[in-house]
Amino acid sequence: MDRAASCSKVDEAIANIQFDGELVEKKLFGSGHINDTFLATFKRADGHTNKCILQRMNHKVFEKPDELMENIWSITEHLKRKIIEQGGDPRRETLSVIPTKDGKSYYQDSIGCYWRGFQFIEDAVSFDRVEKPEQFYQSAVAFGRFQNMLADYPAETLHETIPNFHNTPARLEALKKAAKEDVVGRVKDVREELEFIYKRRKDACVLMNMLERGELPLRVTHNDTKLNNVMIDNVTGKSLCVVDLDTVMPGLALNDYGDSIRFGASTAAEDEPDLSKVWLDLKLFESYTKGFLDACGDSLTEKELDMLPMGAKIMTLECGIRFLTDYIQGDTYFKIHREHHNLDRCRTQLKLVADMERKWSQMTAIVQRYRTKKAPV
């Protein structure tokens, strides 16, 4: 089914979700590549307008939208209770799912597509990339607060929307299999990258091994901790909430922290071909670490705090593994825009891993500084 056909049922979806008021306008919204998103404006009986988000979920990517929405519904309800207890505004500080007219969290239309509604968060914006360090700090506060408020949520009750998403040993085995099969004959050109990764195979397993031994707790994790998944208040410049909860599932807090460092504290774009431009910016690393730990409060264990630098390293290594696997398999997963695009992406990640190793003592010292000096957020 093509996108035009699947989006043809937008009016049907609107008619079956509990939006407040009469529809005034609907238009495509945002820059997402997975779901189709519309901004819908309604005029209420009191004369005021009400903006809402309507999304068609991509059930080719998320094959069990019912489980995905069960996760989002339960997480956001938990967050609302916490926000109210703390005197906050649940309409602005978390996503609010608008139920369907029969009380469900999603609507399945007459051609089998899945739709959902959210309240639109007014007077706030998200950024695709860091324009100033304060934004990166605020994203850290948002994801740290997310961890803090969900620390008592039973993570094991959540569904895995993407199984083994951050299972680094499984990612490594997939790379080995791809290299052995060498379906498009590219292994001869990436032996240096393979050797770099294989030398760190023990590191690739360390976090999952610690989880299996009970040394790290299972947490509710976001798993897509990009800056553009944080809403920033237009007036105060402070973070309001975390959005795009499709990949919320059980995992490690170190995954969320580490992936933020991977993309946010690098000096170059993820696909920068000139590796001389790629390194870990310790100022940005420090800014994010401070914000994250300030907002986490006492919710992280001592072992989790010990392993924060390793979280950054492993998430970066894992991403490099995924890019290299896809390159060896013929670029079948990640979209590419030029020849060797996935190989360039892999190399930036491995360069960043190597730079982290050189700066390990500094990273550790920064974490130590802020684990013992937490400020109120």
C-alpha cells in the first residue's frame, strides 16, 4: 500500500478519535520519515481553537502497533501522575494520548492502517541539531528527568517494540555472519574496520553480561535520544518533555545516555567523510553529563554511574557495527545518498570510539565530578 492510499483515510481517522471541536484545518507536519504526521486545528464550542497531532503509524516498521500504543499509554499515564504530584503541567510536560471514540489508544481504519491522536504542545519547539550548548544541556535534563520519573516503573512489563535493539553482542554476531557471507564482495575493502571492531568484542558484551548477572537494573528506556525528540519552551528555553515514544521499551539507562553522547558530543556529522574533523568534544560531554545527572537525582545505582563512559563507548561501537553490517550486505537497511555512505558512517563511529579511548581518564573524571555534585534542576 502506498503512502497516498494509506493517508486517504485521514478524515475517517479524525471522525473516530475524540478530538474536541469542529475541524478547521489539517496539514502535513514535521520532518519524520517513519510515520505520517498531520497538525489538525479544531474550533471548540467556547470559540477557542485547539491544535492536535494526528499520526498514521507505520506498521511495516512497528509490526505490533497495539503493543506499541499499550507501552505509550501506560508510560504517559505514569508520567502524568508524577508530574501532577510535583505540581507540574501534564499537558505540556508529557505527551497526552487522545483516545478513540470507543476508548482505545489507536484507531484502525477501513483499509487496515493505524492512527493515533496527541495533544499538541503549544509554545514549544524542537531542534534537529545543536545550535548552542544550552540546548544539548536541556536535552540531557529532559532525558535525565525521564529516567527519574520512570525509575519505579516495572520495565519488564513493557513490550519490546524492536527486539534486541541494543543487544550489542547480537549486533556483533550479525556483523560476523554478514562478513562471512560477503554477498556483494565488499569485505576485502573493510578489513581494517572489522579488525578494529573484533579487537573490542569483549567490550561489546560487557553491558549485556552485567544485565544478565543482575549488576545493572532493567530500566524504561527511550532508545531514540536525539535532540529533536525534546520539546524546548519558547519563552524560558528550558526543556519541557520528551516526545516520540515509539521505541520506549525495557533496556539500560546507559543506552540512552550513551547514544546521546554518541551523536551530540561529536564534533562532526554522523556521515562526515573527513575523519580529521571527528572527535569527542569534552565540553559537550561535560554539559550533557551534568544535565543528565542533575535530573536523574538519586535514581541511578552506583554501578550505573561507574559505567556511564562505557555506555557512551558501547553505543558508539554498536552504531558503527550496524553501519558496517549494512554496508557489507549491500546497503539494504539504512538509506544512502552516495556511494560508500554507510562505510563513511561506520568510520566516523569508530574514529569516535578511538577518541573516547584516548580521553577515557577525562571522561571518567567528569562523571565523577557530577555524580558527587548534583544540582537541583
